[in-house]
Amino acid sequence: MKLVALFTLAALSAWAEDIAGKWKATADGPNGTMERTFDFKVEGSKLSGETVSSFAGKSTITEGKVTGNDLTFTIVVEIQGEKLNVTYKGTVSGGKIKLTSEAAGNTFEWTGQRM
């Protein structure tokens, strides 16, 4: 039984997209297009790294998790002196990334690609 589970896990890992590395994504915001870069690091199912936007600067990726091609993580941004948790969830496929971010009741759809 354990051997079957090990082979299944290995097969899923082989088919999963490589999420590690640099990505650039955009989303439509209230004042036009927003741009953000992500530098993902993956160790097993743990996702870490950092992200940078011209609007909110650099943030550290926390609480990150990778399951196959799916990823989730949180960042903290500071806007006008207020800290705000932003949660992301999404998928990577064919060198493309799709993410949904949510913070303070606002949701944004991000699309991007590997840099």
C-alpha cells in the first residue's frame, strides 16, 4: 500500500508544472493595469519567495503551499501606513500563471507568464 502511494506521489510530481522561478503578472485595478512580479521558491509542497509591485513595493510570500499545479500564499502590503493581508490562489500551466488575490473584500484576477 505504501509503495502504491509513493509511486502515485512521484507520478503526480512528474506531471506538475515547475512553479519555481520568476513570473510577471497583471490585473485590472481601479486605476488601470496593475503589475506584479513573483519570485517563487519551492521545497516539496512549501512555497516561499517574494513579490514586487510598483504600487506596494516588495513583500515576502508566507503560508505558501503547492499541490500539483495549484498554489496558495499570503503577502502583507503596507498602503498609506496600514498593513493589509493579501491572499492568493491559482494555477500554473503551460508556462502561464492565473491567480486570484483577495484583500479587504476586493478581488483581482491576475494573469501572467514566466520571465
